[in-house]
Amino acid sequence: MARVLIFVSIILLLFLPFNVLTYRQLVRIHPRRKRWIVGAVILGNLMWPFFPMLRSSTPLFRAARATLGPLWFGWTSFSLLYSIFIFLVLLAWIPFRRRTFADFAHRPSRVFLGLLFAGFLVGYYKAIVPLRVERVQIRVPNLAPAADGAKLVLLGDLHVGLFTRPSRLEKIFATSASLQPDAVLIAGDLLDDDPYFVPKLLAGTRTLPASIPIFAVLGNHEMYGDPVAAIDGFRGSRIRLLVNEGAAVRELWIAGVSDPAAREVERRELLPDLGKALAGRPASATPVVLSHQPKIIEEARRRGMPVALCAHTHGGQLGFRPFGWSLAGLFLPYHMGLYDLPPTRLYINTGTGYWLFPFRLGMTPEITLIELRR
């Protein structure tokens, strides 16, 4: 609890100035909209009292997180963007100080708010309606002969939660089935923290024929919830959870590693162990490393792994896919698509679901069809 309170205090101190600045400038520039502004500030900050309950799995927190969490995240993101915008307008206003700042900023602010609203509508639609099938061929030296032409569907970051539509999950797995893969792989963050939603995810897999196996690994959000309960929930189910263990598919060895967030939540027994995941691999089987976070790439390269498949970045849920640019790329060296990092080919799925806030602009939810060739 002490660590959570410290974390919340730091986050509050970081974002409080942006909250205050955004509120004061909005009221100053758009005084006729004060009621709407006050309402937005209140709704956008109602989540703060629930932050100390981040690790709880109760109906109250489940509902609060699903309803107030997106409002908090949306308002916080908006306050950051609006604060930056106001600073730029301030710089432009300095040569024109004969006019009041509020008068000078009124029209630019209206345009900026209008563009943000339009972007939100497009991003919201893109997050919950379309699905993009990304077809990727990976050539693997010394690929096992029986694995030549093997097809793997890669999903990631489903983040199944209270508002995840069962029909959406069914569509994801039906689309995966239509690609006729040898296996479906889910690269972590299956759940939005809470293991309560394991049955919802499992119900969504019914559109995938039983002949197609599903393998998955833990992500940081399973760790932030209750990883042991999640592991128990998937045990013996349609989705085989690989916790530092491997599974054979068509002379491939799917080596599923756990997530490094286990260290943050003091679950050292669940720390990633690629060596353990490779144990039992037949000498003739080509290894394919499945991990949530791309951090695994350095060890995969040291061990000479030919292929690593990851997710985690979401592509920042904002980007320009044709140019290979995403918001996540500002912070991470590997954030989307295929990377040739000899001797390893790394592929990062930019997310099939979304985290907390239903928004994906330029980063349509992705289903990846990986085809392995000699």
C-alpha cells in the first residue's frame, strides 16, 4: 500500500500543474463554457480516490476503473496537449500584446479543440470497429523442413475488460481462423489487469476451431492484477498459458517467457526465464520466442534465437503506419513491425485491443499472420 501511495502522489504532483493550467486558461479563453469546463475537470479527476485500490479485484473498483479510468486518462492526455498548445500560443502572442491574451487565443483555441474532437471521433471508431490483417513473411536460416510454410497468427494486448464486447472477441478469433494458421499466439496483456475477465476471453475463442491451438504468455497487466489467479483461470482451458515453458507445433518450439513486471510486483518466481522455456525442445525443432515485452530481444540474440514475437507497445495507439512512425517510437527502440537484428528477426504486433481509452489513430487494431519460410 505504501508503494502505491507514493506512486499516486508522484503522478498527482506531475499532472496537477497541467490540470490547473488547463482549467484556468479554458475558463479565461472560453468564459461562456465555464459550466462545461468545470464538469469536464470534475469527471476527469474522479478516478484519483480509487488509485490506492489499483491492486484490488472488487465489483466497485472494477466498475470505477472501467468508467472513470478512461475519463481520467482522456482528461489527463488532453490537459498535457492543451498546456503545450497554450505555451505555443503564448509565444505567438508576445509580439501582439496590445490585445489581451484571452482575445488573441480564442480563435486558435476553438480550432485546436475542434481538431482534437474530430481526431477523437476517428480514433474511437478505429479502436472498436476495423481490424487490420498484417501479413509478414519471415525467412529463417536452417528452418526445420516440416516448418517451412508454417503460419502463425499473432495477437497482442487484447486487454479484455468490463466494456470489451463479446462480439468483438468473436470477430477477432473468427478472423484469425479464416487465415488457417497452424497456431494462434497471444503476446501478453490478455486481460485488463483483473483475472475476473478470464471467462469472457475464453468464451470469445469459440469461433476458433478446436484443431487450431492457442498459446499465450503473461503481460505486465496480468502481473499488475493477480498473476496467480490468472494462471489458475487459464489452466486446462482453451488457451494454453506458457509461463517459462514451451510447446511443439509443426517442428517449431514456441518458447513462451513470462513478463519482467514480475519484479515490480515482487513475484520473483514468475520472472522471465528463456532457458527454462527452451528446456525440452527437440533438437530438430526451430525455436520461436513468444514474449510480451520486446526487452527479450537482447537475450534472444545472445542465445541465437532465429525469431522473436512480441507486443506491448500498442504503437502508442497513435502513428503513421506507412511511414513506420508511432508515438511509442519516441520512447522505445523497437516499437512496431519487423526488425532484422542478426541472428534474430523480431516482430512487434501493435495491439489487437486497446488500453483503457478506446482510441487508435493511425494504428488500427492488428492481427498479424506470420509465415515462416526457409
